[in-house]
Amino acid sequence: MYPSPAQTSHERRRQPARPGRRLRLVAFGGGTGLPILLAGLRDRRDCAVTAVVTVADDGGSSGRLRRELGVAPPGDLRRCLAALAGDRRLAEAFGRRFEAGAGLEGHALGNLIIAGLAESSGDLTAGVESAARLLGVRGAVYPAAHSALTLVLHTADGIALIGESSVASLDGSLARVEAAAPGSAAPPGVLRAIAAADAVVLSAGSLFTSTIAALLGSGTREALAGFAGPVVYVANLWTQPGETAGLTLADHVRAIAGHGGPRVTDVVVPSEPPAAQGATPVAIDEAALERLGVTVRRASLLPPSAEPAIHHDGGRLAQAVLAVAALPGTVTGTPLRRPLSARAR
């Protein structure tokens, strides 16, 4: 939790990695945002990354496996494992989807393998670790919780919906998300990784149903509350209808804080705005971010292409995140005092 109202400011010392030691990162998220970052980090020798991946998906192939086999949704885990895989041919095979076959059509091969490994071992984390060994993963990948989480979505106008896929039916924005009871604990490996980390990264992606959802394993937010290093948030390029429509970047940071997430110290944003393509860019309200004690870090993050950018460039993003995470010095700011709505000012 954040400090009491009596504490009007606080100071946290960054702890950069010692010379000769790799920077230890713990990155949270899912969807497409976290795999893009992981792919950029995969072949680097100056860092060691642990990915903590949401297990709340209830749509598509993952949703079918979740309903039919009772396993945690494997899709987000598959994409993150593939992004860090040393065996690139096998990683590509993991993403191949069956185009026909009774009960197989639409499933990705990797989803079936992860589901099978988890079911045979009786433990999701053990199944993911087996898949990681099979792929020669460089780093570590953990599910955010031991078992699937069901999200309860609360809209800005007071409507409550059950399930991540419910967001597709919305037009405005969400105010809050929570894991339905009874929830599930984070694997011990997640808590150990946080304790040993030099920096925490919150990846781009669906703010409520991916980034924040990855924080909802029981014990994770408590572990992050004691983390004293830099917390880097990768700003989304675009708002998401039904989830973050109308929200500024400061609103994103407030939402993370309002869910008991770690206090963001830095946000990474592109030095040049992405080209308009019918979507609404996330507004970067620097004055509001400064009041929250957050430093805006601009860097070249978009793919070197004439085509409009939909996502970040993995290599450039990894370089920018590592540059911020390794900065020495003291970060001073005014902490948020209590959970706030994403629209609070």
C-alpha cells in the first residue's frame, strides 16, 4: 500500500546492477505488449528477465481450453514463452493454428502443449516450466497465479461485468478490475524474482485486462509494495475502446496505483507521436505526470518503417527500458495516498 497521508513525500534509492552483473528485470503483462518487449530482450547479454503473465483470458482458443479442460488459459503464456525461446523454429510452430479437425480447429499448437503439460503435472507453473525447457527459453516465465483468474470489470458508469472478454461489448472506459473470489496465489518464483529485481517493468497492452490483471495473483502487490527500485511503465500508443477510451497517460498511472500496483517512477513514451490511423493516441499529460512524481522518458520506440505503427519495435523498446532501469540516482516524488479512479484528477 502507499504511505499514509502524513507522509507528503518519499525518497527511493535506485539500485543499478553492479558492473559485470546483468540487470535483473521483472516484467508484468500479457497480450501483444509483453511479448514484444520480451522479444527485444531475448538475445541481450546485459539483462536477465522474468515475465509474469496474466491468466485471465476467457476468449478464443484459451477460453475454450479453460472451459473444456478446466486449465488456466495458455495463450498469453504461449506468446511470452515463444518470444523468449532460443529455439526459433519450435517457437514458430507453437504459434501455428489448426485450420481443421474436430475439436482442433482454431487452437494454437502451443496452447495444446502447455495445457497438456499443466494437466499432466497437475500444476500450471510446472507445466509452464516444462514448456520453457522445451523451447530453450532465455529467462523465466511465470503465470501470474497458480490457477485461472476470473476478472470482474467495473465500468466508469457503474456497470459490473464478468470475464475479460466482456470488454468487447463496451464503448467507454473501465474504472476498476478485480479477481473474482476465491482468487489464486502468485507462484513463489514470482515473489522471489521481485525480491531480487533491479527494476520492475509494466508492459504496454490492455491496461486493465492485461497489465493490471498480471498483478492480481495474491501476494504480488504486497511484494511490490516493498520494492525500492525503479518501476518503468511502457505507455500504450493508443487508447482502447471499452477499456481506456478518453484516458490520458496520467490516468493510466493513477489506475495502476488505484489497484495497489507499484508506484511508477518512469514512463517510456515515443519521441515522435505515431501516425494517425483511425485510432486515438494516448495523451501524454506531462504536467499531471510530474505532479505524480513520474518522469517522462522519450525514446525512439517505433519500427523504422514508413507504415503507420501499431505496436512498439521490440529492439528499440528493450534498449529504452534498459537505459531507464539502469539509471543511478534518487527518485523523489509525492506518492499517491489511496486507491483512485482512473478518471480522478
